[in-house]
Amino acid sequence: MTIKTIAIVGGGPSAIGTAKALLQENYFDVIHIYERRCTTGGLWNYSDHAPLCEIPNVNPNLQISPQKIDIIKEDGSGNQMPDDRFGIQYVWPSPVYDLLDTNVPKDIMEFKGFKWPADTPLFPLREEVLCYLQAYSREVEPYIKFGHFVYDVSQLQNKKWKVSYRIVNESTAGGVIHNQEFEASAIYDAVILAVGNYDVPFLPDLPNLKLWNQKFPGSVIHAKSFRHPKQFVNERDILVVGNSASANDICYELATTLKSNIYKSKRSENNLPSTPNEGIGVFPVIARFIPESQEIEFIDQSRVGNVSMIIFATGYLKSFPFMKGINSSAKPLVKDDGTRVAGLYKQIISYEYPGLAVIGLPRFVLPTRLSETQGAWLARVFSGRINLPEKQTMAKWEKNRLNVTGPGKAFHDLKFPCDVLYSHELNREIWEGGLDHGLIPISWNQDQTRIRGGIKEIKESYIRYKKGRGKKASTIEELEKNAGLVLPPLENGIFDFSFATGE
């Protein structure tokens, strides 16, 4: 199957990194990027508008609607928005909150050949990330169809792909309702999905949660609706459910801003970098809600009362609602519970549906670097420079991983060092495909891998340094010299750095 025309659904960091890899392959005739927003940057486009969420929500096909606002006049970098750009009256609320900074040092967040401004803090603020991403995306903008909402993607009998879309405007309520006047479709040889990871909140159906929310409406939200601690200044006590980096950050922001008691319910420990949690009451998993007495009981039979706000920082479901036909078939792309995307070889390319690929699925990774590596690998697959094995072999790859991880969300987890090893695996095939042309992604070298393995220590040292000195460090060397940072050593015999560029 010859692939010459490609559609990318999504215009965030993963899509842009992939698009650059496709363009540098200098092989494809058509590359179209469909982005529902009016700007690049994806989820890093912050909005004060806090989205509403179904409570509970375990439905990966939940339709997320935008919110109508005054016209967006500038992008995140202050550049004037073209008057004729579609979608400038709508925002798609994202998980990004006002005071967010990254949990990853800028050193290993860079796209190849595109440096951060020299005065950027070691852990950039969300607005600095947006500016960086939009600057990086500038050369790809001519290929982006802004304000185009993809509502259906289907494979035709001839194995080509039909992408159906609506213009984001008032007549389509932001692209989500039918209006034939503003609908169209296009045919492609291949489709790449670079969306669907942080759109649909997962809010578990715990005992009596629905009754609690009915009795105390507005008292339960998902972390996607968190914007700033000042939202909760009138709350009594607050419970945060989850133990991710974002859950810990939210706890910290609340505890250092409000007079309320802050509690956290967690299932397990994690090794993710986070702000300190002193003064936060920690409880195990919730057993049930007791709306009659406004209490919450945990699995150790302990209880808390007087809680007026519950924030679920429980993650997101994998969601491609526009893949209706495939998802309702005997071989769905997204499993019913939304925890796993199925039928993919190396978590990228479908062995069930030729010409279909997904970028950015793995969790606990660095999306910028991963999208470049996955994109460079995929570009070579689509151009024929990397040959895929037989379908049976690709299915066996998935089966072997399922045997290790089980069928749930852990299938996509690539915690360190697995993320580095995965990237090295893809890079070896990229190298073997030839380096005479095309995007050659950064490959993890020894120094960068040490930084990757020491993210927790670096972030905690950064926080201590900021508290003690009243300023933000810009480099790791600054923390090593002035804050006693010592990066942990790498485990011997795991990594092969013989081909790593580390640019």
C-alpha cells in the first residue's frame, strides 16, 4: 500500500512533532493537520473557563463541547489572530491550571534544534511552555486547518480513509452539532491520531457518589476543572482523590493558600516529582460516600466529615469518539473501559486497519521528545524505509506486552527507564532505515538519561532552592552548585548509548 496523502487529527505538541518528521521525509504529497482550536499548543492553551464533567464518568465516548467566549484576538505569544481564522469564538478547556509549572526540566523537553529562551526557569511556567510550543509550530501552520472539528473517521472499502469535519462556528455550536452547510470530508491514504489522552475525565463510580452529588450539587469536580485555589476560598474542608503529580500540586496549592483542612485519598505511592505535602491529611482509598451525615469512609474504616468539596485527580480515559464505526466493530480501537488502545504495534501503528496510527499514547513519558521519535519512525514506515513485520508478528508483540502489563491502563505505562529503552528501540530502526535524509530525532545519551532518572530529585531541589533563595534556578548546574543536588547514578548494563546523539 503506497501512502502519499496523510491527515493528522490534532494540532498539539505530538501532532506538530510528527508533522515535522513527515515533512522532512520529503516523500508525501499531502499533509493536512485538523485542529479544532484556533491556535497550536494543544492542552497548553489555558482558559479561565472551568469545564463541567459528568459525575461519575466512565464513558470514553463522552462528547466534550467547547465554550463560547469573546473573540480570541491573540495567541499565547501575543501574535495577532487572523480575522478569517475559524474557531476564534470558542475555547476547549484543558487540564492546565493557572499556577502550573512543568514537572520536567526544560533540558529534556526540547524539540530537536529548538532551544528554550535562555532566561526560562528550569521548570517552565505553563505560559512559557505555550509560547515555546507555538513558536516551534510556526513553520507547520500552513498545513493546519484551524477551527476544524473532526466528527468522523472511517476506513473505506478500498482501504483509504475518509475524514469528515465541521467548521467551528456558531452555526455548529463549536463543531459539535450537525449543520450540512459547514460540513465536508476528504480522502487520505493514512490517518494519524494525535489526540485523545487528556480530553475525557475519568471519575470513578464509587458507592453513593452519585447520591452525594445530587444532595450537594457542585461539590464534586474533576481536576480538569481546577483553575486556581481562589475558586475554593469559601469551602470548608477539601478532599483531593489521587496521588499523581497534579494531585499533589493541587493539594499543595490549596494548603498554602486556604484556611481549609486539606485531605488526600491515595491508592499507592508514586515516584513522581511533586511539591511537599506537609499539613495535608492522608487517607487510603475511599470505601463509600455517606451523604446523610456528609461523611466519607475509607477502606480502613476511618472517616472524615465537614467536606464541602471533592476534587478527583484520577486521570483521563483514552477517547476517539470520532472513530464510531471502528469502535463499535468486533475489533475496536478503544476498549470499552477507555483504559487501553488496542491493535497497535509498538503502541503506534494499527495492524488491524492499514494506514491508521496513533501518536503520544504512552504515559509517564516526555511528549515532546516522544512525538519526534515516534513521528520519525512512522514517517519512515509510511515512506517504505522501515518495513513492518507480518501482521501475526505485530499481534504477537501486543500479546507479549499484555502478558506483562495486563489488559488495563498499565499497558501504556512507560515509567523510567522503560521510556528511554522504548525510544532507543525506535531509534535503532530509524538509524537502520538510513540517515541520508529525514528527521533524525534526539536519542537519549548518558547525561540526559541521568537527568531523566533524577527528575524527582531535581524538582524537589528546585523547590527548596526557590524557597530558600527567593528565585528560580535556570540550570541543573545551579542546583548542583548551590542547592546540593546530586543526581542518582544509572543502573549498569541497562542502556546502550553507542548510537545516541543527545543533541
